[in-house]
Amino acid sequence: MADLRKEARSRECQIRIPGICNGNPETSVLAHYRLAGTCGTGIKPDDMQGAIACNCCHDAIDGRVKTEYSHDELRLMHAEGVMRTLAIWKKEGLVKS
């Protein structure tokens, strides 16, 4: 399987938090969605649970910056970003269904 962390670099943010997203693909990384049972202290989730994220959206979903959005709203935007990212990976043949 492809190195999805490397594949996320220089791509359009898929989390797209309104008023937060900087739209700069040069800052993009793979932002892992933390889901109980799939990760823990010091253990990241599988890369398949990641969304392509600009640094501003990544900071917001990780709680490094305060936003007008609730925790649940940010988690939903992140989850939707994971799904959009998976669709990209699948279309490009980087992951198989």
C-alpha cells in the first residue's frame, strides 16, 4: 500500500472548515481521526483513518486553536474529510475497496 502520509502532502485540504481553512496545499498533512478502539496514548490510528488537512484545519480539529465550532461539529467535518480523502485514494488506486 502507498505511504498515505507522504501522499497527503501538497494536496487540497479535505476538511475545509469554513473560516478556518487556509486553502494552501503546501501546508497539507494527513490528520488522523481518533476513534475509540483504534488508537490510544502514543498510538496513532491507521493511516486509512486520516484526512488531507491544511495546517489551520489540523490545528482546529486537534484543539490547538479555539474556533466558533463545537467539538461535535469539528469531529463531523473531520470525518467527512476522511471520507473525501478515501474517495481520492480509491480513485487514484492508492487503496482498494
